[in-house]
Amino acid sequence: MPPSRARITPALALLLLAPTACTAGERGSTPVPQTVAPPPATRQAEQLWLPLDAYASTVAETHVVEDAQDILMRRCMNDLGLEWKTLPRVDARDTVPPNLRRYGADEAEAVRHGYRPPPDPPSVVRRNRAWDERDALSADVLRAAYGPSGKGGCLKTAQRQLVGDTAPPDHQAFNQLTGTALEASRRTPEVRGALRAWSTCMAKAGFDYPDPYAAADDERWRTPEPTPAERATARADVACQKSARLVKVWAAAETRVQHRLIQQNADRLNEAKARKDRWLAAARRVLNG
């Protein structure tokens, strides 16, 4: 069996399952089930950078490693007399920022999609379609590519050629700490105050929700397409987040929490970053020929 694909971004997983967190890991990771359609991000959220981001793999970086492994796998498979189509590349413009939808919503997206993420852009659609086609390969080809366990075969050979015995990046370190930081910052007095201001603003607009997560997770939005009510709620949500300065306040609080967690977990995080950097550098060497 081929490794499973993670089709969900880190910040989306945070919003779906807060306080649980997930990062863009290697292709062997298990995807987080999508249970809530969160609001899309504001321009402010698109530019949001948090201290722990330095230790995580972005979606774009994950694609770099996947693409390099794929080139090496193709060589291995060809040596076995088997064809191997590499995955189509994802356009750099089509990768989402690391903290998209972490705490904020975008007015333009709310108008069009309510609390639904926009459709995948063409390059992402092409890549996902290629993964689907790969899943449908014959058992013999899949066994040669991935071995019986899904972690062997030409995949293991490619990884060894890429980084030798270097272990994969420790994404769990980031996953645990970013979820802890989100929940801890949510309990700070300033964030609680901003959430109360947001809720009061929503109530004045005729909507009764304690926080943006509850608004995004309203069971009324579990329809095939966004309804006028969903879009109206999302538009009010955007306006109230702006009036409550929610993204700015929450990001400042979480930044402080993350700095503290980084100090407390420096050894593990530095090791995780060193592994990530080695994998990424090796992948770029392969892609650069």
C-alpha cells in the first residue's frame, strides 16, 4: 500500500480540532479528518508568523521533499523495469500560508464561500488526481514502490539516497507544542477579553456564538453549498473580528506563549529543525540537478 496523503494544512487542522494540532508531515502521516469547515483568513492572518513556525515544515517544503523523493523513486523503479510517473508540481502561488485560518476570516471569501475553504487551485487538483491514479496502480507495482509495509521498496531506497540514515523530521514536537500554545493563549485574559468583544459584536448583529470556532462549526452549515445565512454569518464574523482586534491580540498572546515553550523544549526543537533542514537541503540538491 502507498503511504497515505495529508490533504489538510496545519492551521486548518488547528481550527478544525482545536486545541489539537497537525503539521505538514511526510507522506506516511495520517490525515486529520475534516469535521468543520473553518472561515478563510484575513490578509493579516495570511501574513501571520509565529515563533514555532521556524521548526515546522510548510506545505511547500513538504512538496519539495516529496518531489525529490519521487525523482529518486523513478530511477529505482526504472532500474526494476517499471514505469513511474512523478507527481506534477504544485505552483508556489497555490500553497497556503502556514497560519491560514488560525484565528481569522477574510471578507471576500466569506461572501463567496461562507465558512467553506475555496476550491483547490488547478495545480493542487492535478497533484491530487495523480495521487489517486497512483493509489490505483497494480499490487506488484505498489509493492515494488513501497514494500509490504508502505515504507519500504523504492521509497526506502530513495530516502536512503536522499539523507542516508538521518531520521525523518520530528513533526510531533511541533504538533504538540503548537496545539498547547493555541489553547494556552486562548485562556489568557487579553484573548478572553477579545473573544467576549467579538461575541458581543456578533450578538448585536443577531448571532449568538461564544467564539469563531462555534460559528464555523454551526451544524446548519453542513449543507452541500453555502447558504445565504452562512454567508451572512461569516461576513458578520469578519467584521466582529476586526472590531475586536482578535487576530492581533491573539497572535501577540500566542507569540509570548510560544517563546516560553521554545525555551522549555529547546533541545528537542533544535534537533527537529536540524533534521528538517537536512532533508530540505538534500531535496533541493536533487531538484536542482
